[in-house]
Amino acid sequence: MTVDRSGRKYFTFAEPPEQIVLESGSRLGPITIAYETYGQLTDDKSNVVLVEHAFSGDSHVASHKSDDDEAARPGWWDSMVGPGKGIDTDKYFVICSNILGGCMGTTGPTVENPATGKPYGLEFPVVTIADMVHVQKKLLDHLGIKQVLCVIGGSVGGMQVLQWCVSYPGMVRAAIPLATTLRHSALAIAFNEVARQAIMADPNWNGGAYYEKSLPEMGLAVARMIGHITYLSDVSMRRKFGRRLQDKSDFSFNFDADFQVESYLRYQGSKFVRRFDANSLLFITKAADYFDLKGSDGQLLNILSRSEIRFLVVSFTSDWLYPTYQSRELVQALKKNGLDVSFCEIEADCGHDAFLLPNTRLDSLIAGFLKGVVEND
Amino acid sequence: MTVDRSGRKYFTFAEPPEQIVLESGSRLGPITIAYETYGQLTDDKSNVVLVEHAFSGDSHVASHKSDDDEAARPGWWDSMVGPGKGIDTDKYFVICSNILGGCMGTTGPTVENPATGKPYGLEFPVVTIADMVHVQKKLLDHLGIKQVLCVIGGSVGGMQVLQWCVSYPGMVRAAIPLATTLRHSALAIAFNEVARQAIMADPNWNGGAYYEKSLPEMGLAVARMIGHITYLSDVSMRRKFGRRLQDKSDFSFNFDADFQVESYLRYQGSKFVRRFDANSLLFITKAADYFDLKGSDGQLLNILSRSEIRFLVVSFTSDWLYPTYQSRELVQALKKNGLDVSFCEIEADCGHDAFLLPNTRLDSLIAGFLKGVVEND
């Protein structure tokens, strides 16, 4: 097993078959999975909390105690994961892996296609949320973990949580889908499609074959700006920016960023292009758009009704990307099948991003739920 | 006066001073205004309804009775404007002009800059909603109209309605701002800024100097797609598209448009580039972003409190670009100053676009309000 200085570990399917069959029917392999772990695995391996990251996240869910700056750097969910926190790493063994199709260590469009010796680019196959979970299952097999105490994640991470319950119900004792949905709505697809079009409109994108040339930075920045608007809310933007001007006493009367909200979006766009791959954005958004656990035949109900998974479903009042009514739809479907479901809509005016932000209510909800799962063993 | 075959008339400031001083302090001129009229002006000129178009509209608010296809083609508000309709052209003399900075006949970035002999492009000055109204005032002066019965418009058109009441309160008897706001919110600015960035990211945009070269079609299409999402609503998109696939029985597993909502957005984007100018989008969105009648000192209140304008304010339940709370803010400000205000929030699930769509409730509201204004003379 490789461990790099950031605390990231790597597992590559080495045994035959080193390929997996994807939902599309295509084959993909070999596949490497980048993952990180926190806390200690108990001897009976009963304390695993599997954290699923959202669209642009990675395996670095929290900082590691380490002298190495890279490993000690802040994680994307430091407020939640750590000793004594909502997901207490003194008690639980946390695993978080980068998703298939991503660009943070797990196989995706940026890595070398063994068939050509060049980065996959658009030759990478379109993967689904089920494919992402399939690959994570391989990682757990490799680690000898037969069941997780809980699988948790928000947004696209929440879709993976739900997919785990459908794909491998016997491996999941409890599940916490946050700020997510059973099926991607037309509105959510629309935003993703415009982000993809922004990237594909950039001549540097070049059909996805840009790795040895100039990157489609302009298109990717616009795509990220669109995303950022959907992560916020009308209220949070009013509070955070209002109509405040950026370093100016009056309007510029040109196309500079007059308002703070404009500077913020431009900054978020330019920051993102330094850390994220444009093709990965295409693949991950497409996987989210394809996500539909309900289908026309109520598939979810049939599969989940055979499981004994306990659920904590959480939504946030100002989330307009995956609004509360979508979580309620999930809760109703689960309850109809006699499953044990707790539901909480948290009052928060910061939009879809609320699940990522420090929130003592969410911390204690999750800590309490996990404790209950352990105690009701 | 020139009249072209589409029914469009043109007025160019011919008398000195042929320039106007803009809010920015810049001077602009000569200025041509494209406008259309419907119905008959009474001898006392007391039956004028001034219609203000929204962002991408034009002077062709309704079709003309004409043998010419161009003049007879549908207008953007045919459901509202015509004989026996909400704005009854058997009773009222309707005037609608293309806005300053637009690209449908009125002076804007596409026309020749007399200083260079080339299209203005980005040398066109940044104009404001007040500048647009200033130019319309010149048109009314030219037509010998001293007062309008009513000024009406939605969205950016609604901003012009409010600006009329502030700039020339003595010339307005009644005002109907629809689906609009007193001040552009951070969310609305954010969407506009991303649309502008999408255009400016297109290498063909070329700093706005593209008229003799390739047009920035890709960037403009993405900008329009962003706009289109904001004009709809979660509910309307669910109803209109849901997750229905486009001409396919299953997913493509590539980056074609799988879903109908994707095809719809792509179509709207490609259609728009055939009729609209990218620089005009920059100028008009900037004018909207600058719009803030309230300011820090409650400017609106002071100016409007000296007027006797009657108001009908209308919002739509699913409009999330200019939500009802923003119309209520306007209503409260007007009432506080003892002005005569009627307010109606119309139940509609089609989002911001609701004001443009056939709606018998809106028709009768407007017809009744106009009748009241005439009778209470």
C-alpha cells in the first residue's frame, strides 16, 4: 500500500479481474482508489464510518495529526470529523475515498489510459453513482471490512449514501444522506448542463484532449461560478454581500467587478481552476444527472424494503438545489416500507452549502444518531 | 420619420444638443430610438400607455394588422396588448420603444460610433436604467406627449417603470411594475455576472470588437442558458421536463443531451445568438445591476412622496429572480408615503417568466386598474 505525504493511501485492483463492468456495459481497469483513514479500526471492525464526499471534494475529509504540512492541512469537513467531534475519531474509524471519475487520486479522466499511454480525457467512460459505489466496495473488500456502522455524505455524497443502501444493503447498518435527493431534478440537471456547456464552449477544451496543451480555464471558471450560485441562497447572498461595492466608493461604469459578489464569484472561479479538472466536472455532473433511485417502477422501495438499515435524513431550509420536499419524498418512501427513519429539517439560511458549514445542531444530531446505532446493536 | 416594414418607427435626436449627458457623466449622441405604436392617440393625448420591454425584448410588443409578414409577426406580449385585451388598443395608444444599449433599432453597441466609423462595441458607454428612461422622455417630447396614462413593464421593464416615476413623476398618472424590484439583489447580480463572464470568456468576444469577425456565439449561448434557468422555476421545470429523455429510450453514456431539459436549454441558447448581440447583453445586465432606487438614504421615498402616481404592483409566487418579498418592500415604501398602491401576488408556478405568459387574472387586473385610472380622472 502506498501512502503519500498528504496522508493519502492508494489501493489498485491488482488481482484479476482488474477491470470492473460499469453500468453502461463498458469495462474499466485497472482502477486506483485514493483514500484516507482517521481513528483506529476495532478488532471486530465494527466501528467503520464511511464518508462520501460531494462533487468537488476529495479523500481529505479532515486534517491529520502530522508534522507534514500537506497531511495537517485543513480537511473539507474538519468541523465534523475529528476527536470529540460529531463523527468522533476517538470512537469511529473513518474512511473517505476520492470518487471514481474524480481528479484527486482515484482513477478518472486525468490518468493514463493504458490503451493509449495518454490521459483518458473523454475516452474515460461515463460512470454512474452506482459505479462509484461499486469501486468503494472493492476498497472495503480489500480492507477486510464486511459491514460499515454508517455511511454518510451530503449532496452528490448523499447520492452515494443512498446508492450504497441499494447496491449493498447487507453491508450498511445505518445511513445519513444529507442535503440530497432520490433523483436529480430538471432544475439541477439544467444547472449542470450549463456548467458543462461553459466548459465545452472553451476552445481550449478541445474535445477533452487538453492535458498536454492549454487548459480550458475560462470555461471551467464560468462553470464553477454557476455552481457557486447554486450552493448559496438569496438570503445568504444578501447577508454576505448585499449590494456592497468592491474597493470602490462608486460604480466603475465599465465591466470590472463593481460588487463584492462579482469579485467573490470571479475569485472562486479562478481558485477552482488551479485544483480541479474540467473533464472530471463533466463526468461527475453527468453521474449526478443520471441518478434516479426511484425510476418509473419504484425500484428503491423494492430493494430497500428487504434491508434493516436505520436512516437519518437531513435537509436545510434554504437549500434550493435539493430542497426539503425532496428529502421528504425520500423519507416517505422509506417509511412506507417500514424502515426506521429519523428526519430533520435544519433551519439554515446559507443554502445548499449548509451541510458543510459548522453547525452544532447537525453535529449533535449525527453524534446522537451514531451512538444510538452502536447501542441498539 | 422613418417607418420600416416591421412597423418600427425611428426617431433620431436631430436638434442640438443632439447628445445627452449620461448618469456616468459621459456624453452620448446622436441617439436613434426605435419604437412602435398601437391604437389611436386621442386629441387631448390622454390615452397613452407606455410599455417597457424586459432585457431581451424589443419595440414589437404586439403584432400589427398588416399585409406585411414582418409587421404582422407575433409580438412579445400579444396576449396582453391588442383590441379588447388587457391593454385594449381600441381605447389606449400604446407606445413601446427599444431600450438604449439594446440591439433592436435603438442606439447601442452594435451601431456606428461617429467618432471611429466602426461599431461602438465596448466603446459604447455604460448606461443606466435612468439613461434609458431619459431617452424615452426625449421620444415623448418629440411626440408632443406631456403625460402618460400609465407606464407598465415587467422585470428590467419594471425597473424602467419605477425609474419613470422617480425621474419624471409629473409625467406619469399611473404605474404598473410587474415581477420587479427596487434594487437588484446579490443573487440577481451574481447570475448576470456569470452570464457576462461566459461571454467575455469566449475568445471571439475579443474585447467586444467582433462585429467584422466571428461572433462570440458559444459564450452568448451559455449566457442565455443561465438566463433561461432563472426565468423558470423548480416546479415549472419539473412539470415541463421532469427527467424525460430526448428521443431516446435510455441514457447515451456520453455528453449528448440526454434529457429534454438539456435540449431545451441548448436550443434556447442557439436560437438567441441569431437574434441578440453579446455586447448588448453586457450593457443591459450592467444597467440592471446598477439599479437601486432606494440607496442608503431612502431616495425613492423622498422623490415619490411628492407625486400623485397610482400604483399597481404585481408579483408571482414562483418568481425567484425577483421574489414577492421584493415587491412587498416596494409596496411598503410607497404606502409609507401615502401613495395609492394596489398589490397583487399572483399564484403561478412558471417562475419569473409568468408576467409574459397568458394569464386571465393578470389581464383583468390590468384592464380594471387602467379603467379606474381613467374614471377617477
